[in-house]
Amino acid sequence: MLALDIGGTKLSAAWIEGQRCIDRRQVAMRHDETGFLTALREVTQSDYPIERVAVAATGYLREGCVWSVNQNTIPFWKGFPLGLVLEQQFNCPVIMLNDAQAAAWGEFLPRREQRANLLFITLSTGVGGGLICDGKLRIGPHGLSGHIGHATVNIAPMDPKSGTCGCGRTGCLEHVASGTALARQASALFGRPLNSRQLFALAGTNPQADAILNNAARAVAQAIADTLMVVDIEEVVIGGSVGLADGMLARVQKALQELPELFKLPVTPALGGGDAGLLGVADWAQHQ
Ligand code: ADP
Ligand code: BMX
Ligand code: ZN
């Protein structure tokens, strides 16, 4: 099986034989159709026989096509026929899930003896989410289940001219707590281009950098509390390069501890690390 994880920043591929990963590759994601098709061919070029392709993709999936919620992330994801492209390339069945939904499934597997209701959050290029309800992955009639990045929080971004989220609304969690949003806020506040990794490096010594991350963590905690009240969950799992970056999980845990007793849920890191989506979709596809 070929498993793909297509995120806003990186495109990962893993070749799986039985339960074993026999090869693994990663390239930068490209945000135009031609660039994407080139990157896809480059990362999947191999002589391994492929019987099935399992895809975890940023965006929501409907009838084999993928759509961006945040139009700024991948502008050409507007009903892009990803399923058909891969079916034609590999001549085999293609199974697709949203990336955060796939990771939610992957993180549920090792916890399934203890938990039946789980929220997975990825803090990455965007902010994604996936829900396990009563032991089942919820996808939803529009493929949108778990998209907490575009649920609103009453915590504003720290850059005064933050504008609107790429989904068209204001006040989205993603506009405060994604890697893209962290970089935007840091660059505006420090008056020079800074990425999310550089912001984390500064946060140890610089109170303003520290405040941007704490503000983001408070927004994530608020979204967790809202999800608890809407669907009722037992645990929250955090993944993505920002979620797994130094100290971010602790900041979210602290922010949740500041809420009333009822909202204090366990928050744990993704056991699959950056591969949570790949692992989840590979298992999902094996059982379809
Ligand atoms: P994707 O969104 O493609 O799944 P990632 O989970 O790697 O990819 O998330 C990408 C985002 O994480 C980018 O905004 C990037 O700047 C940020 N990032 C990557 N590595 C780190 C790090 N070590 N610390 C903080 N932010 C990071
Ligand atoms: C965005 C949205 C979600 C995705 C989430 C995390 C797009 C293109 N994607 O909210 O579908 O799950 O980002 O994705 O609108 P990533 O790109 O950070 O991995
Ligand atoms: Zn939004």
C-alpha cells in the first residue's frame, strides 16, 4: 500500500507491506496545480507494486474531490479530483480522508481500550481536528466533522491588522493558533519576517514571543472546552509540528487548567508524532 499525507507545508509518502513501513519520503508541498502534480510524481516515483493508495489530505473531501476551507492554503483545491488523479496514476483503489480525521483514527487505535470519545487537534500549517464519537470516526455529511480551526474563539490574534481567515470568517481558531498565524503575528509584532520555529526559539527569553504562544494556547483550550460541551469527549490528542513543538502541549494543558473544573480534560501528545495521519489512513484503508 502507498500511504500519502498531503499537508499545507509538506507532502509525505510511505510504502507499507503488511504492517511494516518499507520506505518513506517527504517533499515540500506545492500550492499550484502544476507544482503539486510534479511534487506528487516526484515523491511517489518507485518500482514497488501498489495495490491500494491511502490518502490523508488537508481540506475536506467529497466524492473523490478535495476542497480547501482556508482558500489561502491551497487555492486550487476547489473540487480538485485528487482521487481520479491517483487512480489513473496507480490503477488501483484510492481511499481518502481529511488529514486530521485520519490522525484522529490513528491516535484512537492505541487508546481504544480506554477511550471511545476523542478529539485530535493538529496545530500545523492550519489547525485541523478529528473526532472519534462512541468508537467511530465521524466524517460528516460534508466531510467537515472536526474542523475546529474554523470554529470561532473569543481570543483575538495579537497583530492588530490580522484581517480575516482564509475561510472568509473572522475569529477563527486557525487565525490565532496555526503555524501560519503564529508567523504572521510574530512578523507583525517584531517588525521582521519570523516563522513559527523562530517564534518558539524566541519564546524562552522574549515575553512578547511567549505571549503570542500563550494566547494561541488559550484559544486552543477554548476550542477544546467548546468541543467538550458539544459532543462530550474523554481525551484530547495534540499533533502537528506546532502542537509537538517544544512546550506547546504544556501551554495548552496550563490554559485548560485555568478553566473551571468541568473542562479539565487530559491532553496528550500524538503517539504517532508527525506520522499520525499516515498511520491512521493506512489502517483505515486496510479495513475498507
Ligand atoms: P503540514 O501542515 O504540512 O501537515 P506540519 O505539521 O509540519 O505540516 O506543520 C507546518 C507548520 O509548522 C509550518 O507553519 C511550520 O513553520 C511549523 N513548524 C515546523 N516545524 C516547527 C518547529 N520545530 N517549531 C515550530 N513550528 C514549526
Ligand atoms: C485547515 C483545513 C483542514 C485541515 C487543517 C490542518 C484547508 C486546506 N485545510 O483548517 O481541512 O485539516 O487545515 O491541515 O483548508 P494542515 O494543512 O495544517 O496539515
Ligand atoms: Zn476560518
